[in-house]
Amino acid sequence: MSPALRPLRLLWAALLLLASPAFAATAPVDAVDPFVGTRGDHGQLTPAVGAPFGMVLLGPDTAPGNHMGYDDSDGLLRGFSHTRAVGVGCGGAGGDLLVRVDAQGDQDRPAPIDKTTETAAPGRYHVRYARTGLVADLAATNAAGIARFTVPQAGRVVVTLDPMHSYAKRIDARWESTRLDALRGALEGGTVCDEGVYRLWFASTLLHNGHPVTQTVQPDAQNRLRLALDVQAGDTLELRSAFSTVDADSAARVLATELGDRTLEAVQQQTHDAWNVALSRITLEGGAPERRALFYTALFHVMQSPSRIDDVDGRYRAADGVVRTVAAGHHRYSGWAVWDNYRTQLPLLALLDPQRAGDIGASLAELYAVGKPQWSTRTEPFITVRTEHAGIALLDYLRKGITGIDAKALLPRMAADSATLQRQTPDQVIEAAYDDWAVWQLADDLGNKSLAADFKQRALSYRPMWMQVFHDITPEFDTVRARGLYQGTLWQYRWAGVFDLDWLRGTALGARDFDAQLQRFFDEDRYNMTNQPDIQAPFLYALTATPQRGQALVERLLTQPIDHPYANEGKRRTPWHGRSFALDPVGFADGMDDDAGCMSAWYVWASMGLYPLVLGEPRYVIGAVPAFARIQLHPQPGRTITIEREGHGAAITRATLAGKPTPLPWIDHAALARGMTLRMHTAN
């Protein structure tokens, strides 16, 4: 955004907050619980502090920890690190530049923490050490963070800075300056699953009671910097750090610009306010307090990914390792988990924040220009998982009017990418067909008839395989990884071809058999809410003769404990029983990673009653009763999308758009985006 427009945007945001009926009761930011999804293998989330879509997530690392360094059930603290991938699998990635302060003699062992003192809110984290009483407070901006330690009694403490700390492979860590008021360094680490390499530079300053510590310290045998200091009761030690994808000098400019001489409290408040503005893009009326808190907590997690990587001067390092400059008023993003979140999170941003979606779309499109593998490169600017199906997400953005994406330049690159797709297993064949379908559709939109015809044939060539493998599924083949499937069963991948639903419900199965087989799928507990391959299946009911069954199912998934029989590696002997989404540190079903906001976005969509069933088609299916009497989306100044629930029934009987009847189950994106009111009428 240009500097000239920024005051207008802030004014709009302030007026929006004050006008919201929900603001008078509880601001959206105050409904968020950052501890949701932070315990065990449930969500893989963190109470770390960071700005919306920020690069820095400064948070606690506990022992033994988890994918994002933190487990709420742990009582021991390793320290605080500055980066992490959000809710992802393998062992996670990040954990860059860990800092800790300990009483002398404690620096080589984890510190017990007093869990009763641990608090977090968007932009704020606080904890007290159990043994020594030392207090830690955290704050962060987009690319910088402050870790402040308050000493309870006089004595000697040891400050440790560890650049080798990492959740994935630490490939390299180099100190460029070890003077404590002008620290500089470079880091290389493995991306998620160690499929690629990312590089970051940092600049840090250590302060004692607000004054720079000017000593120079030599790294020890583990490449750590350690400083012993004599302190008095009430003294503070503060590490201020900033990160850049460009170089250490750029990181120093980020440090000066984003933090300057502002206090930790001022930075906390600034980021807290930024989160309130971001979360207030959706305002709610009615509904139970728990559902409101879960909704805003889910939206909070949606807005943690991807990460903005351009520096204060607009420079950034692209996925090919080359430094570029983004146009004024725009930003570049990285930190992709597209195989997961193209289904829910990316389309939610298109509806909710089209300006940011344009920059995210341009960032995705740039991947094709610099050489996009399906996972990550050896020259990533930030922590990335994988980028499959980016073309589907970009088609979806283009058809929804998201600007900033050069469709003509993108098309041949998407077409060339088709040759790199794996097509060995049934799931790979269907997923590659979806990518080919996106090329076909974009070529058709741009008038390239020959390319469209070629990719239409490619996209539909999966059908014989589907008839052979998925038409009749015998029980002995319904196991996770059967026929080489990725984290799913034949029954779960049976419904993956959403781009070809007319054929699936027509020629392949027929309407009556489709409806009956879908019902059997859920009656026999073959659905897996904890992973992505079939998360769209409840919304397929909207296409059947019994849409009310799907609406009841979605409500149950949102609110009730259910049996979860599947894990990524196989079917459980005993299903895990509990809620899919809960307002507590468990937060998610067992084994359910949030995967860069994918599952949280599912919760948001379902709570609004809508779902982006076919990515690439600019419309949504009405598949659930909204959880709130009125939901208002504010995608840009002067435009409000309203979703209203009429009545308290459990099933939707009809819908109106701008007061006129609209046929179920589809609603066009363009109609909503114009700022109309969608009213869903319900009955029992």
C-alpha cells in the first residue's frame, strides 16, 4: 500500500471497529486463544507472537517440544526462537536464533516454567521461570522481535544466543559480527521435511536496562555466543532482532525501522491493534461465546500464513535466490503449503482480503517464472513445505477478479509444469488431472483453443482409471496407503475429482448411486476429518437429494465429539474420540495438523455456511447452517458482504440474495463480492 493511502485505510479500519455491534462487547482480538492446538499431535500450533502474515513468530521452545518448538503439556523451557512454519507436519522447520537467559549454572539445562503465569494474546506472550522467578516477555512486528527478561534478584546471569537451533536440519550458521550491540549473522536451514533449503540474515542488539551492551564475544565450540553479566533485582535484558531474506545490512534497516527505540509494550500494543484490524474483516452477531472465540481463533490461524518477506525498501530474495524489488504499494510472500491450503485458506483470503490475495497470487505466479518444483528449492527465501496445485489457486484468483496476476505469462508456465507432475498412483493421477483442468480452463478463458483442447483431453484422461479403481471398492483395499495413496484411503480419494462432479454424479455413478454411496461413506465412518484428501466430502451433500444430512453433519463436526478412526499412517485400532475443533490447548482432533491455516479455514467456511467446493470455479456451495445470526465480511472500504440466518432451524429451506430468491446450492463469488446480503432461511 502506498504511504498516501495508508492513513485512509487505517481510518476505515477504525470506523469499521467502532461501527461493529460486536466491538462494544468483545473486540475480535480479545476472543482469540493462542494456546488452541498447542498440545500433543493436535494442530501443531504455537503461542508465539507475530504480526498478521508476519515472517517472525517469536515464541517459546519447550522440552521435549513439538513441530513448532512448543508443547503446552511441557513444563521445561529451552529458550525462545524467532521463526517457525505454521501447523505443518514432518518435524516442522524454523526455530532460528534461539535466545535464553539463565541464572549462572542453569544455562545448560532446560528451565522449569510456572505454567500458572503463562499468558498469551495476539502480539503478546509472558511467562515466569519456576525455579528462579525470572520473567520473559515477547513482542514482534512483521520481521522483528523483542525478547525481554526481567531478573528478580541480584546475582549473575548468562545470556545465550544459539544460531544452530533448528527444528529441521541446520545446514549453516555464520556470525558476521559478534559485538553485542551490532550482531549480524546468516542462517541456512532445511525446509519442512528437509526437501529444500532456506536462507535468512539477521541483525540483533542486546540491551541491559535499556542500554546497548558493547562487548564483543567469541562463539564457543557449538557456535553459540554466551555472556555472563552481574545484575541487580529488577534489571532487564532485552534482545532486539530483525530478519531479512536479502542480507544482514537489510536486516539492520528492518531493525531500525520496525522497532527503532519503541518499548516492548508499545510494540505489543501496535501488533495487538494490527490483529484487531485484521480479524475485524469479519464481524459476528449472535452465536454462543465459545463459537465466537473458536471462530476468531481459527481466523487468527488463517492469517498467520503465508509470510510477507519483502524488506522495508521493497527488496526480497525470490525462490531462485535472486534479489528483486517488489513494486511500490505491493508485497511479496513465501512460506507455502499449497497442497494443503489451496483447498480452503487461499480462497478465503480471496473473498476476505482481495488486495492481499493479489500480492499472494503474484508471489505464487512468480514461482513458475523462477523454476517451481512441487516441493521446495535449494534457494528458498523462507520456510516452505510444498507448492503443488498453485495453478488451481491462481485460476481461482483470476476468475474471482483478483488483480496483479499476469495470466498470459502464467499460462505457458502452468502448461509446462504439467510435465513435472507425478502420475504413478491413483491419487496422483486425479490430482494431476485437476492441475491439467486448471490449464484447460485458463487457456479457454484466454482464447487459446488449441491448448485448451489439448489439456481438456489430458484432464479427462483420468476417467478410465477412476472407473477401474474407484467405482467398486472392496473392503480389503480400503486401507490407508493402499495402491500407494498418500495419507488416505480409496474411499477418501474417491471424492477428490471435484473439478468433474457432473461426470462423477452422472456417467460414473449416477445421481441415485452417488447419493447412496456418499451416505454409506459417512455411515461406515470412512471419513477422515484430520487430513485434507476428503475434507470437502461433507459439502457434497449439497448436490444430493438430501442436503439437510450434510448440514447436520457439518454442525456435528463443528460442535460435537466424534470418533476419528484414521491417522496418516493407517486406521486406528481404537478410534480417537473427541471434538474436531475445541477451545482448549488440544484444540484439534488427534493427528490433525492445521497445515498453514487449512483446517482453521475449513472451520471458518463451515461456520459461515459456505464452502469453496470446486477451486477454479468462482462460486461457493451453500452447505451448512451459519453458526451466527449475522456474519459480515468487510473485504475493502465501502463494501460489506452480509450472511444472515433466518430462524433457528437445523436445515436450510431456501435462500435469498439481495432480497430475491436464489437457487440452491450455489452462490456466485461475484454476487457476494459486490456487497450483497445472502439470507439463509431455516426450519426443523
